[in-house]
Amino acid sequence: MTKSLSITLLSLLVASSACDGDDKPTLSSGDPGPSPLRRLTRVEYNNAIFQLFGDTTRPADAFVPEETALGYDNQAAALVVSPLLAEQFLDAAEKIAGRHGPAVLEGLGECKDAASITGECGAAAKEWVRSFGRDVFRRPLSDEEVDEWFMVFSDGTAMDDGFSALGGVTLAISGMLQSPHFLYRVEFGRGSPDADGIDELSPYEMASRLSFLFWNSPPDRILMDAADADQLRTPEQLAAQARRLLRAPRAREVVRNFHRQWLGLQKITTVLAGIGKDVDLYPDYQPSLLPLWQKEAEVFFESAIFDADASLDTLFTAPFTMVNKQLAEFYGLPAPSADADEFVKVELDPKRYSGFLTQAGLLALYAKPNRSSPVHRGKFVRERLLCQVPPPPPDVVPEPPEVDITKTTREQLEQHKVDPQCSGCHQLLDPVGLGFEHFDALGRWRDRENGLEIDASGEVLGVADIVGPFEGASELGALLADSQQVRDCVTTQWFRFAHGRAETDADDESLAQVREAFASSGYRIQELLTALTQTAAFRYRRAPGVWKGEEQ
Amino acid sequence: MNRIRHTRRDLLRYLGASALALPLLSRGRPTFANPEAPPKRIIFFYTPNGTVPVNFWPKGGELDFELSQILTPLAEHRDDLLVLGNVDMESAFNGPGDAHQKGTGQSLTATELLEGTFAGDAGESAGWAGGVSIDQKIAQAIGQETPFPSVELGMLVGKSDVGGRISYRGPGDPIPPENDPAAAYARLFGDPQASLGDLERQRRTRQRLLDQVSLDYRRLADRMEDQDREKLEIHVSSLASIQDRLQGAGVQFGGECKVLDLGAPLDPSRVEQLPAIGKLQMDLLAMAMACDLTRVGTLMWTHSAADYVYSFMGEELREGHHSLAHKGDEDTKMVEHNTRINTWYAEQLAYLISSLKAIPEGGGTLFDSCVLVWVNEQAKGNNHDRRQMPYVLAGSAGGYFNTGRYVVQPKTATHNQLFVSLQNAMGIDDDQFGNPVYNSGELPGLRA
């Protein structure tokens, strides 16, 4: 039914544009893929409230956590609004309006001491609605919208006995903060689609795409000014803004946020905190290590990507990490800094260590309370680093054997090779994970296990450009760093995070373009991020009712 | 490279096309035989990771059964129980998802999950549940009688995907539980500090606000297509549920409807607080029923495959619940620990029953009108069996069920049938629930 409607509309539009002549710029754009309506995440909501009011209370922390899909909390398809969340939006909006209404009113001198909405106060209130509304909705309001929100303001002044300007301000604020134009990133495009039904984004929509991608925040003044001047249109303009945004501290938090979700780092302080480690076997384990492990990884990525403009290779193979005093003690390293809390770069033995792959937090997360877990480590590499989906296990899994302390973990996994029910999948997982066998359940280097010699040899099967056996995590790190499949996977992961959706066949061209730019930069992450803004997927959208391509 | 393919149809299904039809959906209105009788209430009680079957199933026959180790805390309420043998979660062997996703996502829906991108174990993936859950079907039929059609409370529900939701208004339309007793209190009973005047003012401003905001959503939805439009319409229906409530009178304290004391604030994310959180949430739900704020409740204890360490039960419990559930039957120590956890959950159910029995109503107690339904996501943790589910009912739903029995189905039955029995008990005249491929008609032999 939708389809027949869109065909009708399309033929109308094609006909009318033919009459207009053809001075319209040809987009020659390629298919942007779907652009689903995105709801603000809790992080984005908090950042928006900070930007609007300087409010640092993080009101969205009380909201229902985002539904996660593909490992990310910002996936449009998964985020729905239940009655509970709608009430939390209501509650937060009222509280925020209550907190900041008085200060807003201070700036609205004509209304502060007014006795009615008529006259000066009315005109001033209308102007306030226009400018505040623009900040909240991240675009200028239409005159009709201004009138409507002014009516809300006006009704708000009359909620109590007599006139209350504060009532107007608070009602308008709490209403706007629940509007779809605030809570969602609404896009309609410029309204001048090409013959294929592909439209450019409006300048304000582009400002939001840029700022939410690089800052998880609404656009700043500079972006809004650029949107006013229609200077967010050419690839060069977008790249220049991307580089500017990447230079700001707020971009660092976004990069941390991405890695937290891509690699599951946040699970170190959530999931792992609930499981812990067997303190009889690992007396050094303390829950206070967990936030440090997570921070080590985050600071490592942040520092490498921003301070060293690192390439993918560095992330996978760096012979250094970032530790504070307690972590240095845990790793058996000399105290790195006079300030016990400061995270400082420390050099590591490159024969043992390999970038983030050998940091304790991830290796402890993908381990059992009482032993390493080559299966989970291998699965992590397959799913998150190679973007592969291992085939499912049988529905009814045979009971696993108990830990046998007279054998190495490797020996205990032999059953996976023998049992034909297991071997199919486990030959993909175990030999990869076994490369990490020098790292115990705490993710710390060990020379021996249960007094036995460790064999950390492994093998990567089923990856086109990684062939054959390797020895230990550092060789695995080098293989992964050099793999096109890993590079493509990292591109894909960033694409999912950036666009809030899974890639589709329609995105082949956009993805290829990012990969190419990534390659020609020598696989520098900052260039990958900039390249994300250059694609059809980022710059265009399918015009509702006009798009005539394949249904996606 | 593996690629996740989405067709538009998938996305539609993912999001749940039929959620839109919600307000019209109340198929089969409730019929109250006796207008004088107290209203019926139903509470679902979800626990994860399966039970320990050898320590769960009673010994003996239908009437002379002897409660097992796990069920012993319920001894005081033996005459109010229906222990249900030979009922399978048959649907949960079908459709997308791993064993836990299917077990939890279908625990109250009895139909296949949608396709989707929630990563399951070893490469399985799934979307949200593919149909309305039994609590919500009942809420859609009887919920308009109360300020809250249903109340969903959680205890450390730490997953925000199909493993962390049991209630669905329709396919792809999950309802998250409230994990924080203080927030649940504020939502149900309002701000205890607020004066009547404050509340009245709040009601007026909220009505004005929501009129404007709903209009905004409806207008925007009209300009959108497909899944974007549906998403906004789900939002509108969520706003509508708040608006409906504002029309009503709100909570009227008095009689058995009393102000609860929440005590000192607690951190709802700490597993060592689980006993305290659970007690508060059960108290809140019981009081919400005493105040007739709702007649349908769910209590979700943790989430699918939750691996919290229950060391509050004893320092020797060092393995997470899910890990314990995976231990082999020969590991007697771990089986004992897992048995203790399941026994502890039976204690919680017993506490809830006692709480409801402590609230007088009519000539008896509030519990007389209730049926409580203990569901799990698995039957047994270490093999992910979802047959012979450890279902327990407590309460007769106003004399509808003949309790005090251990009823083993002579012919293997399914949880679709259990839910048909429950919806019939709650006044919905419909002999199907979930996907009827997995049986229809009620569970024989439960009625009084």
C-alpha cells in the first residue's frame, strides 16, 4: 500500500520537476540506505540538558537503560518508548523546568514583573520561545510552532490563581523537552529530491548529524551558524567541521563511548563486577581493580587515537599501555607517576604484550572466575574484531566437565576436538583463544599454569587473509592488525555506531568509500571518522514518498 | 564478511507492526459473574536459569504430595498451591534466538521471537518477542478499571534486550520493568511530600502539557512512514496511558490502602541488596493491589542467564547463578548451591503470598482474589531443557482454580495452555494464547 502511494507521488514529482527545468544540482549521490528516526540516548539527553542549561545532574541516568542491539545502545530499531519511559521523560522535563525556570525568567525582564501576558511580556515571551525553541529543537521554529508554544507559555501563566510568568516559562520548557523534535532526531531532508528520490539533508539536520556523531551532543553555536549560512553541504565543508569537532575534548568521550560498546568494556564494571573472581585461586583480585581495568583500556584508546593520531596497527600491537599506581602494582611494573591516580604510558615487553588485546580488563572479562576461557576469548575475536558470527551450538549442550587442576586449560578443551558435535564450531573459537593462554583469569601474564608449561600456540581458520598458525598474543595481534577483514570490521563497527543501524546492501558504496579513505590514510582512526562524513549514507536520505529504489 | 540483512519487513516485524492496533485489541471483554465479588488479580513471578528438577518436584500424588526441598518454604501455603507437572515450553524450541533468549522472551508470550540483532549465545540472534504477553493481554482486557493497567517491577534486571523483558504490549513492543523501588513508589503513589493542592496543580499542568506533546507526536507520525511512524505511534500510545491515568482519581489512601515506608534509600544495582530490593518491590506491588491501582503485576527477578553471585546467602556461594546452573549434576556442591538459590526464590514467593494474605478484603483476604504464577526461562540450567517446566500457581483467582494439588498432566501439555487457563480465569473468553500451533485450549484439571 505504501508502495503504490509512493509511486503515485513520485510520478507527480518527476513531472513537476521536468516543467521546472533542470537547474537542480545533480546529486549523483548513490544510495544512502535507510535513515531511521533516532531517539536520543541517555548520554545524548544528558549532554543536551547540559548544553541548554549548564545542568550537570545527568537526569537521564534515571531512565530505563537503552535497549541494545548489535552491541550498541543507539540503534534506532531497538529504541522504543514504553509508558514507563514516557513518564520518566515527563518527570525529568518537569524537574528540569522547575530547576531552571527561575533563571530563564531572570533573562526575561519584560515578563518578570508583568501582570499579564499582553503587551511587552507577550512580545518578549514570543521571542524567547523562538530562540529557546531553536536551541531545544536544534533548528529554527516555524511561525506556527512559535505561536503554538507561545500558547503553551500563555496557558502556563494562568495555571495558578492570577498571572505567573514563571508558570509560563516552566510549562513551555517542560513541554519542549518532551517534544519529538527534542527527543528524536527528526529529519525530512531539504525537500528537493533528485529523480531517484534521494534528498540532501537540511543544513540543521546536517549540523545535528555532525555533532551527535562526534560529540554525542546537540550542535554548538559554530555548527548552527554554519547551518544558517548553508555551509554544511560540500564534502570539504563537512570534513573541515569533522576535524574541528574531533579536536574538542568532547570527541574524546565519544571515542571512549564507542570502544566501551564495541569491545564491551563497560561489562568490566557491570557484568564482571557481579561475577568476580575466585579469591582462593586469585588472592590479588579486588573489586577496586575493575574500574581501573576499564579505564586503562579507555585511556589507552583515547590517548593513542587523539594524542598520537594512531593507526589501527598501533591499537592492536602497541607495546605500551596506560596505568596508574595501583594498576602498575597489579602488573608488577614500577610506579609510573608521583600522582597515584594519574594514568601514565608505560612500555611493555613487545614479545608478551600487544595493544588492547593483552590488557587485563578484557582478558579477565572473557575468562571464568577460576580459569582463562579460550572459548570466550576466541568468540570475542571472531564477533567483535572480525565481525563474524560463529554458528550456533546445539540447542542442548552436553554438560561441561569440571575444572581439573592437574591439567592445563588447553588439555581440558581437548574434548571439543574429539566430540564431532563440538569440533565444527570450536575449531573456529578455541585455537584463536588459546593464543591468550599466557594470560590467566585476571588477565595477567603467567609463565606456567597449574605448574605445567604453557602452550600459547594457536591457529586462525576461516579468515581469508589470516593464514595458519601463530605463537602467542603478540603474533596474533600482528596478524589481526594486518588483516583486511579486521580493518573492514572496524569500519563496519564505526558505521553502526555512527548511523544507529545495521549496514545494508545499499551501503556497499558508502562503506567502500570509507574503507578506501581509511586505507589511504594508513589506517588512522581519526581519518576513518572524518571519512564517515563523506558518504552518501551520511550526506543524503531517501525522501519519504519519493524514494523508488529497492525496499530495504 | 557476514552481513546482517534487513528487509523492510524484518524491521517492521522487529518493531512490532501490530502494536498500533493495541487500543482496539481487547478481544474478549472480561465478564464478571458477580459484581459484588472482589476483582481478580494476577501476578507473574519470573526467575532465571532453570531450577534443580530433582530437588524441585514433589513426591507423591495429586493430593497427598510432599513438598520438595525447593518448595518447602511454601509449606505454610500448601493448600493454596497448584504445582504443575508435565507442562512444556514447547514454543521456546522454535524460532530465532538462543536457549536463554527464547526461554525468557517466550516465558509469557508462547510464540516465536522476531528476527533481530540481539546477539545470543554463539552466533544466535533474535529480536523482541513476537507477540503480546499473557500479563498484557489480561491488562488490555481488565486494565481500564484501574489507574495502571499493569505494573512491571524488576529486581536487578540488568539486560536491556530480549533477555531482560518478559512483558510485551504486542510484537516488538516490550515493557521494561522499574528496578528502583523509590522510583516505583513515586510512580505508583506520587510524591509523599506533595499537598493535595500541589497534586491537583500537577494534574492540570500535565494535562495541558500532554495535550500539546501528543499533538506534536501525532502530527509528526503523520508525516513519517513505516517503522518511523510506528515508533512515534508507540510513543503516542505511551503518552495516552499517562493521560488516561490523569483522568482518574489517583491513589486514595484509606482502609487497607496505606502509605508505605521505604526505609533508608538503597542502591538498586547492588546484588547484595537483592533481598531488600525484592521485599520492597513485593510490598509495593501488594500495596498497589490493596489500593486497587492495578490488578496485573509482574515481578522479574534478575534476567535471562543472570550470573550474579548470591553471596548474601552465604560466603561459600562464589559462583554466579548462571555458572552454577551450568554445573554438571555430579557436582554436588554446586547443585546444592543452585538448590539454595531456587529455595530462596520460593521463600520470596511465600513472602508475597503472606503479604497478600495479610490484607483483609471482603470476608477474607486480598489473596483470595489472586493467582500468582511462578515462571522460569528454563527447566534445567545445565542442559537448557525447556520441557517439564517448574510452574507453580498460588491462589485460586477468586475460587476459579482448585488448589492444594500437584497436577501432573497425563498428556504432555504446553505453556500456551497454561496461559489459556489463566486468561479464562481472569474473565477472557478465548481458548487460544500465543502461537496455537503449540496447542490451544486450557490445561485440563485445574478448575474448581
